[in-house]
Amino acid sequence: MDGTDIGTFAIPRAADGRNRSMRTRWPSVLTFAAVLLFGAGYAERIHAAILPDSPSFAGGALLFSADPEAEPLPAPLQSTEAAIRVTGMLARVRVVQQFRNPASAWVEGRYIFPLPDTAAVDRMRLRVGDRLIEGQVRERREAQRVYAAAAASGRHAALVEQERPNMFTTSVANIPPGGTVTVELEYQQAVSYSDGRFSLRFPMVVGPRYIPGQPIVPDGDGASLATTVVADAGRISPPVRHPADGPVNPVRLSVELEPGFPLARVESPYHAVAVGQQDELRYRIGLAEGPVPADRDFVLQWRPLPGAEPRTALFSEPDTAGAGGYGLVQILPPFGDDSPAPPPREMVLVIDVSGSMHGESIAQARAALSLALERLRPGDRFNIIRFNHSAQALFPASRPADERSLSLARRLVAGLEAEGGTEMLAALRLALDQPQNPELLRQVVFITDGAVGDEDRLFDFIRRHAGASRLFTVGIGSAPNSHFMRKAAGFGRGTFTHIGRPGEVSERMGELLRKLESPQLTHLELTTRDGAAPVRVLPERIPDLYRGEPLLLALHWTGAAPVIEVRGRLAGRPWSQTLALGQARAGAGIGVLWARRRIEALMDAHRASRDGTVRDELRRAVVEVALAHHLASPFTSLVAVDVTPVRPGAESLQRRTVATNLPHGWDYDHVFGLPQTATPGPLLRWLGLALVLGTLLGWRLLPGRVRT
């Protein structure tokens, strides 16, 4: 379209170059006014959920009311306690969520919360007084029906649903006035390893997500409207408490760590912790300051003593449903220092400058970009793409990394500021769809907090457009969307790096840039020895590995435990390792982790398919695996229902969503925008009405108007 660009919009021009007259535009203006009038009602409904100056914020509790004339009710108060036990490379986590109703009415509480994106959630219990009700896994729609029936009949009930792999919702029905109900969750996950460091992440807060698309009929009771792109926006957008009102949702946390080898260091980079050593191989870790606000991820890291680092780790568990077993294998390939120099490359640096990156995050991003620019070598080419509500490249095409181009890039980086939306698709299109020089390896470094709600759309684009490019995601800030970061890097055959505070920029970016400059372990495959039955390995397509990364595989076999061989090419030379699964160390929950990875593989296929029949078959396969292993999934949920009704029939049930904290380091006004959230519904109605009347009057007074 011809016109003058203003962000992502354009001013239409007539063929003679002039702006269109009001005569041709008044229908659009009337339509906009009507939308304004219609939206005012919904604005009133969500006003209390997102406004810092709303009268619905009072006394440290978020208040809600579906009826503007009714007295607002406080949402349930929520607290969390997490007990983590790490044995070798496995972690078992128990999360206790307590809901207390401060209102004088019976309440249904709803809490949207994060979990690790690789967590296998396999247990839920509802505790009411002395009673403990064990949750059952059911197909999601059936679980919703069971829960709704229990809520309507006045019985205590709890429902845990997966909204994203790293985002869940707990709903608790019939919390009595002044009463308390507790929900207990348990999940299994594998410990992470990279660059000589083991780590475990426990996320505490769901950051606000940017929701692209056009608004449609509201879905759920969140702070965002459903759109044509993100149909479940209302389910993934909890109301956010203004920082001026103080934090909520306190978290208590403890860790029992048994790594299996002596440690040189145990630390948490984002929380003060107290570390007690029970013996040479056992440690107990707690929060040094007691309960902390749920406003950033908790990360625990530990390093082995020099020489104690295991090169391989192998765990197994019998398959109770049949003859065979499950295994979890971790191998650290021998990346040496005598590797040949890497060939010239094209590096595309993509930086998120949206509102959620304001504050600490954009400062970290500027520092990360500066380090990447300094590591470019003669013969390399580069470009920088910045994006918020639109995307712009520094150069029309990548340029040589000479002093003139680098000087322009440094000036751009120094002036980067964060504001606006997060239209990530435009940035990915600009980075991946450019013509590529076949003699150069294109490495795309994508720096963002990942605060988007349209993950599936972005994954699909990366899968179809990455080609020979490699995509490396760098998660910035205190609560990045790790699901998006990990999967985007996986589809782009790269890696995910997290930078949680300014002091980590140099170390983390240094590790990433060394990976980009080093050869990879490629063409990986797994076979069995001595005629053993084939082993089902996950991931099915073993990804290439970069320096400092382990090979982590989940296995399932039938019959006797086989001997396996993993082969590949490292720096152009053959590499292999043989392991006897019969010698694996026993580990509980290995089958659950294998099933979690199997569900992820099925969901990747479900996302990629455009065939309705195939998608239905994949959906049934996900349900089958989840039910067999008692797992929450996109299509299965955990539900627990008490037997005896407790709410009197004359009392109504009021739904309330628990507010979340803004992630540490985020700026409330830059995330939500004061002009977008400070106008209440009644004023919007008057503005819309004035616009309608003004437009009609202006149209009648236009000279040359055609009369009928």
C-alpha cells in the first residue's frame, strides 16, 4: 500500500497523492466508534484487573465484582511451598498451594502459575481440613465437566489444567468464607547441564504476555481478550498487581541435593540461600530470608570438584506395564581445544525492544549485543534487527564486519530503548527469509524475554522457514518464557541461553559465543548391539550438539536391557560411545519423563499437521500416553472431588482469579501503557457517542455532499 509508514500502519493516499476525503472515510469512523462503545462494557469488567489506580485495589488485596454496583469481593489469598529433592540427574518436586478466602461469600479461586516447561506433572491432591482427596487424570473436557458439576452441587473440588507446557491453572471450588483449601502437586524433571554447571529452575511468576491479533468474543476471566491469533488469551493472562501495592503470593522453598559426586560450589544467582552440607555427598538448601515474593525464577546451580565431573550418567526403571524398561542417558562428548578454526559466518542479531523489556532487561540486552559485535571476525558478515510493534533492520542486507559497519551498529545499540508491542513474527520473517549466501553459516541470535502468547504460530514459522539457518535464543530478565525459548531454539537447531541479571551478561554471552565459534557434534544416531530389539529413543531426531552441552536421551525398550551405541561426527571425525543399559543406576520416575517427552513429540506433529484426521489421531495418542502414565497434558487434566456437599443451596458461588506479581525488573507502565488502561468504561462510552455524533454532523456539513 502506498502511504506514509507510522509503525505498522500507513496513511492511505489517493491516486493524486492526497489523503482520502472524509466522505470516503466516515463509514470506517462510525465502525470504530461502535467498537469503542461495545468495548466500553468489557473495559469496565477488566478495569479492576489491570489498573493501578482502580478503586478495586484496596487493603493489599485485589477486589473483583461482576456487577459495577455491587460491593467488590477480595480474591483468595494464595501462598506456595515447594520441596525439591534432587538425586543424581533427577528431581522430584512437591508444590503445595494454599488458598484462603477472606471474603464473606463462598468463592471459587483460580490461580495461573508457572512450572518448568519440561515438568511431568503426575500427581494432585486436594486437602480440606483433615481430608485428603487424591486427584485423577481424565480427558480434559471430561475433567472440566466433573469439576463443574461438583462446583455447582456445593462440593469441594480442584482442577489442574495445562495451558502451556510451562503454564498451568489451578481452580478450587467452594472455599468457605474465612476458610482454607490446599492443593498439592507433584512433578518429575531432569536436571540441566551446560558448560560444567548443573542447574535446576523453579519458576514463580507468569509474566504478562503480548497477545497479537484482532479481539473476538471474550474467553475466560483473564486480563486479556481472546483474539483471532490467541483464542485462549483470557486463560493465560492473569490480572497483574501494581508494584506500588506490594507483593503477593509468598513462596517457601527447600532443596535436598544428592548429586552423587563432591561439589566445588552450590549457589543461587537470584536469591539468597543458606547451604548446609549433611555429609560429603548430601546438601540441604533453603531461602536465607524465609518466604520470598513470587516475582522471579528460582535457580539453583552446582559445580563438581575438578575431575569429579561425570562423563556419562545412566538411569533406568522397569516398565511395570510389560517386559522391558525405561532409561535416561546423559553423555558429555569430549569437545577438545584442538578444533580447526570455524569458517566465516553470517550473524544476524535480533533484539526485542518491546515494553516488557524496559528497565533491567533492555540494559542486559544492550550489553549482550555489544559483546556479540566485539566477537565478530574478519570475513564474517552481520546485521541487527530490532522489533516491537514492527521490525526494522540496520542494513538492507548483511554487511562485512568492518569498522565502518561496526561503528554504525554500536551507535544503534547504545540508543536502544524499550516500548511498544511484541510482534515477533515480523522479526523472525525479516531474519529467516533473507537470501542466504551458501558459503556462510547463518547464525541468528534472538534476544528477548519471550513474553508472547502466540507460541505455536511462531514455532510453525520457524519450522518452515529456518532452512540452513541456526537459531539461538537468549532469554533476558527475571522470568523469561522458557517454553518459547527452548522450543524455538530446538526448531532452529540452536541452543537456549538465559541471562537473569546484569552481572551474568559477560559469562553467559561468552559461553554462547564460544559455542557459535566451535564445531558441532553432528549426524547423531543410536543403534542396538548384538541383535537386540530396537529401542524407541526421544527425541526421535537427535539434535546436533554444541560445545559444553550434554547428549540427553530418554529410552524405552522391550525384553532384556540392551547394549546401545551412539555415533556421530565431531569436527569432521567419527565419534561413538557404547553403553550397557543393564548397568544403569535405578531411578524412580524415568517412565514418566519418557512419557512427557513422547507427548511433546506428538504435540510437535499435531502442531505441524494441517490434516484434521491426522490431528485427531495425534490427539488420541496424546490422551492414551497421558492416561497410561497419569500425566497432565494439553488434552488431559487432574481433577479431585470431595463427596459431601458443603455449600448451602441458598448461597451462590463467586469466581475470583488470584492476581500475580509483575516480574522483578519489569516496568508496569511500559508493559501495560497508561493511555491504554487508564480510561474507565463510562468515559469510553461518552467518547464513542461523541465521536458518532461528531462524525454524522461533519458529514452533513461537508461541501459537495451528494443529496438523495
